[in-house]
Amino acid sequence: MDSVEQASVQQATKLIDKFGRHVDYIRLSVTDRCDFRCVYCMTEDMTFLPRSQILSLEELYRVARVFTELGVRKIRLTGGEPLVRTDVMSLIEKLGALPGLEELLLTTNGAQLEKYAVPLKAAGVNRINISIDSLDAERFKKISRVGKLEKVLAGVDAANAAGFDNIRLNSVIMRGYNEDEVVSLAEYAIQRDIDIAFIEEMPLGEASDHNREDTTCSNAWVREIIEQKYRLVDSAEKTAGPSRYVKVAGKKSRIGFISPVTHNFCEDCNRVRVTVEGRLLLCLGNEHSVDLRAILRDEKSDDVVLKQALIDSMQIKPERHYFYDKDHAQPVRLMNMTGG
Ligand code: SAM
Ligand code: SF4
């Protein structure tokens, strides 16, 4: 790169893709491992990545830092289960102090929040999403294959007590597993003044225990079920994410609907993902990616080279995903590799 090119990279402060979308949000996967094996996310016998293939905490931090220098203002830590990564708190503390970062978010299965809620808040995590798909211990175990409901419920309480700006539960509703728990899950969130989002099951990789086309419940259906009990008020509030929120009349909680299967939200997409292997994924539902690990591990590549790769990646960010469309290839990677 000559000095003129270097200077133009130094001056670039924004990531804009070829459809004019401004990317200011990254989802950073800190591990592909997890202490659960949720049926929609993993197979029962998972092989995880060897240590040499995953980014070190320092490499993850470098990626985050360079993204913020290109205008990224929001980072969500995800996985796998972020809280199973050894020494993850040291990374979170550094990210919490990163200049320019306005929001540090975490998505977790909640099983370790009793231990981590207070340190996470102290490290600067603003908002937390906790996944919970059933309030029945046996069912919870069936869906997560190994998880203990009581640990997650205690985790939700610990997060609530720690004083995050916002807590949102995430529930994937699946026919034959938990479709009769829509109202009780909503009620559980409402009683605690926290938000809940219902996520349509996405066809990311093969599910080993069921056929996704049989289990996926549309959010239109989920909404109808909730409306049999609560009055939902459409909100004019526009969030940067894929959730469409409604308010529950007379309550503090909001209900979000994330409908990647039945409603395409790509037009407003402001995000990219980085897998723990250092693969920059430009879209959840496509394979377009850039190998950042190769750049991070090349001694000749400094931050200017890394920045240029991020800027260039905007040219291959796909316009949209096409789930269940026979004319388009479907992703083969499971969600734990994608970074939820
Ligand atoms: N382990 C953390 C957790 O469970 O919250 C973070 C990672 S997990 C992959 C992030 C989110 O993705 C969770 O809310 C989970 O329910 C959701 N998820 C996983 N696989 C999915 C799929 N195939 N379709 C829809 N959501 C999925
Ligand atoms: Fe683990 Fe989260 Fe995937 Fe469940 S959804 S297996 S908790 S990474």
C-alpha cells in the first residue's frame, strides 16, 4: 500500500456497504463452545474448534478496537456461550473501556449469571439478552439437552438485581416443543418488568432431532396467541435491530418479534458478525466472508491492512438473506458457529 492509500484508510471513519447501509454494529463471537446443546442450535455430538484455530482474547480485542476506529458504536458478545470462555471477563473489561464504543451487549444462556451479573455490569455491559425457551424444568432440559432451568431463573434474577439498562429474554418457539408456553413466557417477563423477544427458528445448519420446517412457528401466530391475553400496542419506536417491538398495554415490558423467516428485515441491516475463528461474516444467511485471522496472524499486516480489509468487505455484503428459498443456497453453519 502506498502512502496515499494509507492516508485514505487512516481517514476512513465509516463502514458503508454498496447498498448505502451504514454498519455500526458487530456481533463478536468469543467461543463456539457451550455448556448447553439446544436442539435448534447444535447437534448432540459436537466437535468444537481446536484452540489454535480460535482468536485469542488479544486478537478479539484488536478486531473490536479497529472496528470502533471505523465507526462501530455497538458490540454484542455472543457465541456459543460467551461466559464459558476462560478469562472472558478480562476481554469484557477492556471492551468496556474502549473509546468510541457506546454500547456493550451480551447474549447468554443465563446459566452462569448468578456469578457474572455484577462483574459484567461493573465492566460496562449495558444490556443483556438471556435465552429461555421453557419454564418447565423437564422441557427446558429436553430443549437444551443438558441445561438446568433453576440456574437460568436464578441468573435472570441476578441480572435484574444488577441494574442493567435493559434485560431481554429470547425465546425460540417450536411446534412440538414449547408452542404452548408463549403466554407463560410473556407473563414471566411482564411480571419482572423486562422485555421478551420471540425468535423464529432459522434454518442454519441441519437440526439433528427434528425437521425445522415442521417446528418453525411464525411470529404472526405467536402474536395472535399473546393477544388472546394481553392488549398489544404497536410502537412507533424504531430500533436499529431486527426486532419489531410492541408494548403491552399498562405494563412496562415490551414484546419483540424477530422474524427472519417470515419477514425480511435486511433493508435496515447495520451489522456484521465475526466468528471466533476470525471469519468476518457479512450476512447471517449467506456465506460471504473475509478471513480476518489470516490478517491478524500475518506479521506484515498492521492495523492499516486490517482496516482496509474491513472497508473492502462492505463491497461483498449481500443485499439480503433467502431462507427456505430453493433458488438460493442455504447456510450449512450452525448458530453456535455463526454467533447469534
Ligand atoms: N449461548 C447464548 C444464548 O443462548 O443466548 C448466545 C449464543 S446463541 C447462538 C444466541 C441466540 O441464538 C439465542 O437466543 C438462541 O436462542 C438463538 N438461536 C440459536 N440457534 C437458532 C436458530 N436456529 N434459529 C433461531 N435462533 C437461534
Ligand atoms: Fe448454547 Fe446458546 Fe446454542 Fe443454546 S443457543 S446451544 S445456549 S450457544
